[in-house]
Amino acid sequence: MLGLQQLSLFLLLFGKAQGDLISVRKENETVACVTSDFEHAMAFVKKPVNDADFTRVEYLDVTGEPVMMTKYDCNLITDNCTRWNRIKDRDVQGWILSGNMIGNLITDYRWNDLPTHFINATSFREEFEKIGPIHATFHFSILAKEEVEILVAGGSHDNAEQKSYVAIFKDKIVSGIQQLKDKIWQRSPANQNTIEEKNILHGGKKWTPVTVVVGAQNSTSASNRAGQVIFHVKRSACGSNSCVLHFNSTGEMLFKIHQYRTLYSSKINSTMDLDVLEDINGFCVDIVFYYNEKVLNKAFELTIMQGNKVMQRFSKNADPSKRQKWLTSRFQDNALKLKKNWKIGLTAATAGVDIGAIKFCAGGDSNIIKPKGKNMESCHLLAASDPNPTPKERLTQVANNFSICAALGGNCSEFSACGDGGECVCFAGSTTVLPESSSESCVEKTGRIRDMVILTTSYNIGSYTFLVFTLFYYRHLRKLQDSIHSYQHRQRLPTPPNGHVQAETSFSMPRPHNSKLN
């Protein structure tokens, strides 16, 4: 566990700037990402090769452990909300669990738990069918490098003679209709609409949101708005009772259907509560919610009680400019201390409020997010705008914080902190800057620099070795002494005058490549 001083340092280093993104890399693998943006999901990316889902993540606290309160989350994507009790009033259920529905586009942390579907040029097309009223909007996320095709047509009970399609390429979007001629579906050149734009699929390095709108207009067209592909199709593209979407790609492709459940308030004072059997020192929770145009003032209230005493109360007021969209708010009190057997109550101030998820967090101003998949190539935020540029000084501060690499279970010299622009700074206190395209790893770079320091300034301790040196001095003094004497013997360096190691000594001893903090 980190002490209060290290915790304060960590929060200071990661600051309060919204929308920044720092990836922690071990050679060519992205092993974690850090951001102060808690409103958007962190998407990890690598080339899809099969149907294995690598998009799920784990949130860590500043010690590198999973957030302790995670087991109390309300995750409606995975149907894991069993610890929360929805209270009935006069046998009327206040919070109602919806069916699995096609809702609005989601970019919050629920996105990571949406199931993924894999297809390639040799696999069958995945199908998704909506039965009932066809005036609808469908939302998806796709990860692909090559051409992607989405077809919209009637269901199995309809005999449609044409299908609407959108084909998404690297640098253009083509939409139109397909007609059945001689039992073969062919694109009609007379009805094609082409939009040329660069980097639509991001070279397969970022997820692209796609929205299909059925029946909103009397023509078939496509557009690209702030990185989101929007495909409009006529009502006649679907059959009388159902609408089927087919997916295809000339290469490997993953897609997620934005289909999920919610809890919605059926009346004023709809309440659900949670009994917690943990001691906590600091409280933090991220709540995803939605409210309609009828919610004018307060949306909901969050109350924390120890026995009969109210320990903290948070309120969320409605913002007229943010209605009918999914929002994420963080509620935290770093000074709140609670003993086990305390309670949380979530009460809707009115009908018309939806809860999408409740997730407990580590607190502070940043999230440390680790992928559950292996060999991730990069990460990015599911935000409409790019993250704020990360200054070199900030990367250097992060790289000097040994707690991150220690939390990830590796040798600090193997890690680097990288900004979204591609500039990287090696861990272990080195201020070495590596461009993202560099073929030299931090192990090679810092190792070569350490050799130079030994030869030229054998009595001058470097910044990162000083940090490791003091840590060993307090925890493993004997190991440090043995290592120094062994190193002196190999390098034929003089012994300090008194033969003892002091915390304030200026003697430098580089850390071996394979050493670990125990």
C-alpha cells in the first residue's frame, strides 16, 4: 500500500485537466492507460484475429489493486446488479428494469462490457433483426481496417426486391441500394452517394461509431459527423414487420451492438439501496444516467448513511441542455470514513430518470485502466474530440512515479509513458524521450545511459536511482549493501570511507535490469 505522501504525489502528477490520455507501454505493448476523463470509455485496440473479446477492462486504485468496491457495482450490461435492492412502495416497484433494448449511442464505461462480434472475409455475415415499429435508430461500434459493408433489408417474412447499403472505406463512404437481378444482388450505380474523407476507419487503430436511422427521410444517404458515420435509409428499405442489418468486411472486423438494459423511475421517490459490508476511507462512485424533457429540476439524490445518521448527501440537478443523452457524473468525498454495515440510497426526484450503471471508483482525479486482454497495441477514449495534448513535463512526472510500474508487476526500466501525440518518456526516472516509432526499447536506452553515468559520474547519483536507493535503504538495507559491494568489486570502484550506506550518500549504484521491488 502506498502511504499518504505517495498518494498525494500521484494525484498531483495526474492533475485535473479533463480529457488527457497517457498510455503506459512495456516495449511495444500497451499495458495500461491513465486519464482524467471519467465520462468516456477507454477502448484498447489490437488487430482482431478471432472472436476473443479483448475490450473488457479493469479499474485499478493507486496501489495497483482492483477497486475494492467493484463487487457492489450495478452493471446492467452483464446483468450484475443483484446487491442493489429496489424498494417497493405499497407494492408498487419504483425502479423498473427495462428489457434489452436498442437505445442511444453509449460512449461511457458500459461500452467495454458490450459483447463483441467477429467476422472476416470468409465468415458468414452476422445479422441483427428488429421486429415491430421500424422507425428506429441503431447504434454500433466497428473496428476494421479494410472495407466494411452494412446492409439494411426486410426480415425473413418479407420478400424485398432491394436493400439499402453503406460501404465504409479508408477514405470514403458509399451508400445506395442493391437490387435483385437474375437472383444476384447488385449495387445500383444510379443511386450511389459518395462522401470522400480521410482516415474514416483510422487504419484499424480506433473504434468508429456507426448509426443507422430508418425512416427519418425519404432518401438513402450517409454522412460523417465528428467521426461518427450516420446512415439514413428510407422506410421502404425494411419489410412490413421487421428490419434486418447484415455486416460484412473484406478483412477482419469487430463490431458491438449498443443494446442494453436500464433502470427507470416510474414515479416520484423511486428508491433503491445497497448494504455495504466494507470499511472505507474515502468514497467515490460514477453514475451513468439519462433524463427526458419532463425532468425540470432535481433528477436524483444519493444518500450515504451509517446506522440512522446521514453521513453525506449528493444531489444531481437536471441541465436543460443535456436532456435525452447519456451522462456520467462522479460523486466523491475523499475525507469520508465509514465502518462496515453502512448504506447507500439512490432516490429519483421524479419519474422519467433512467440509470444506466453504477460503478465505484478509486477516487482522485484520474482513472488507471488495465486491459483484460493481452498484447494491446494502443488505447483511445470514446470521445468526439481528441484528448488534450500531453506536455513532455507531464510525461516525465508520470515516468518518475515508480508506483505505476510496480503496480503492473514489472521492472520500471521496461516501461514508458506515452502521450497521444506519440512522444514517450522512459520510466525509472530517466528523462529519455523516445518517439513512438523508435525501434529502441526503454530497457536498451536506459541501460546504455546508466553505463555512461557509471563511467563518467560514479559518485553522482541519478534521479531514478536515488528513488530506488532510498526505497531499498529503508526496506532492504542488507541487500543494498551486498549489491553495492558486489558492484564495486566488479567495477573496481573505491569503497565509501566508512564502509556503510547512508540515505544521504552521493554514491551511485545502478539498478540491475532484472531486479524487482519486493
